[in-house]
Amino acid sequence: MKPLKMGLIGAGGIAQAHMRALAGVEEIQVVAVADIAKERAEATANRFGIPNVFEDYRKILEMPDVEAVNITTYNQAHCAPTVDALHAGKHVLVEKPMAATLDDAAAMTKAAHETGKILMVALKTRYSPHRQAAKAIVDSGALGDIYYAEAVAARRCGIPGGSFIRKDTAGIGTVADIGVYALDEVLHLMGHPKPVSVSGIANNILGTQHCKPVAGCWQWVPEDLEVEDFGVAAVRFENDALMIFKTSWIMHMDSLGGNILLGTKGGLKMNPLTVYRHEFGMLSDMTPQVSGVQDIELFRLENLGFAEAIRAGKPSPIPPEEMLLTNVIIQGLIDSAAAGAEVKVSIPAV
């Protein structure tokens, strides 16, 4: 097959990861890059041999030979390029989280429905062998009906800087940054049940008032931290299951636990991947032998999966409808924290 000609929108750090992963990949050819900081786009073009450089991403959308775009901008700039690209007839791979707000995520999903083009959210962990093994175990029925889960993504002292901690660029903090990985993993394994209510708290009191960067941890400017560095929520689903969602960039603790699922026939822990059951009249623990892969390979696999779906006329490997659920829960946590009470949530009509 001829290579998929792709445009790159955004030339920051995550764009560099995608481009390094595409080195030597014949199935995808990046032919244009755009960034609001043109010098950053030019540096990326020089580094990876990209022939066309723009400051305005809409110039890429005008290129007739570009079939798809990879959007690697900051969170608040995911929606407009995605909607514009879809309506320009381009397929879209957009970095996680899908969007900073539920309204933006709904608008992106609606645009995909209106245009019939592929919209895929780039969550490289979907391609992890551990994740795929866990999904196969759950889909086999080994856990039975899942009634409880925990989704956890936390760092002891890992507040990022720059665009990650400002409202105008990120819009949201740890809940969407690293929290979305845990949310997507658990929702994917549960089969994407519909959330109906969320009760949570969110704050940044440690990162702004009580802690300063210390040796051996990530460096940030406390005065610049405008988004939450901690969030916890209880999420109820339509099928009566409940999930506890915990995420933190900074905390006085070594761990908040890990992703787990409890079912009527068995339980599953993700790290290390272990299945717990009653079998043969005794307690049984099973740890599958699964090989790990490096991040660069996961970036490569998600890009190749995107390209294959386009070429083969397949649906999106990571559909926007699934990722919309993460935004429903993220928005519910933020709204519940602001209200100081449980809030009802629903999936927007798109």
C-alpha cells in the first residue's frame, strides 16, 4: 500500500515522541508540521526531514495529499483542530486526554459522526501486551460480572511544569493528564458501562501552598500551578457497579494502590497482572507470562493501528465514544469538587 501522508499539528515534546517512533516506518509519511511557535515547527521539520512547515495548522488542512493529521497540541487546543480537520475530510489521531472539557469532547465526537472520518484518541497503553492480556482474561468471562473497580494513577512528587499546569493551556491537571490512563484502562476492561453519578474532591493545596520542589523530584513553580494536583472520586454506573478513581501528582505517600477489578467469579490486579479465583476446591492465583515493550514501540503501534484502520476501512481502534466516557467522569469529578456534593452525570447526545 502507498504510505499514509500525515500532517503533524503541534511540535512540542509529545510530538517528538511520535516522530521518533515513526522513524523507519514506511506505512506513514509525515509531510507537514504546524505550530503556533514557527521556530519550534521548523526545528522539528529539520530534525525529522518534514518538507512543509506552517504556523497556522489550517494550511495543512488545505493540502490535498494529506489524508490524516496527528494532533499533539496542549489540551485546550485539541478541539478546534480536530473539528476543523474532520470537516476538511482528514482522519484524526489526537493525543490524550481527548479534551480538557466535556463540551469539547462532545463536539469532537459529533464532528466524527457528521463526517464519517476516523477520530482516534492516542492512548498508547491500549497497545500494551499486559493490557491486551488483561482484556482477553476479562472478555473470557473469568471474572464474571464486575461489581467493583479501582482506577489509580499517582506520583509521590511529580508535578510537571509549563503548559501542563496552566488553565489556559491544560485546562485541567492530574485528573486528565495521568488520570485518564487509569480511567481508560479500567473502563475498557469493564466494557465501558455508563456512569450515572460522581462524588469527588480535587485540590492543589500541596503543590501551591505546602510543598516546594526538592532534590530528586520534578521541578515546578508553585505560583504557576493553576490546576488540580490531586483528585479522588466514587463513580456509580448504570449496572450498579462502583469505581473508585484516585489520581495525584504529589502526595505524602508511596502509593495509592493500583488498578483492580472485582467480579463474581474472580478478581484481577494489573501490576503485576494477576488473576485471583476459587478453583479446584482451593484459592488460585494466576500470573500470566507477558512480555513488556518500551514506550517508543507503543507510540509506533498506535500510529500503525491508526493508518491500518484508514487503509482497510475499519472503525477507529480507540473510538471517540469510548473516550467520551472518560471526559464524563473527569467533568463529573471537577463539578462535584466545586459543588461539594455528588453530581448526576450523563453521556451527551452526539
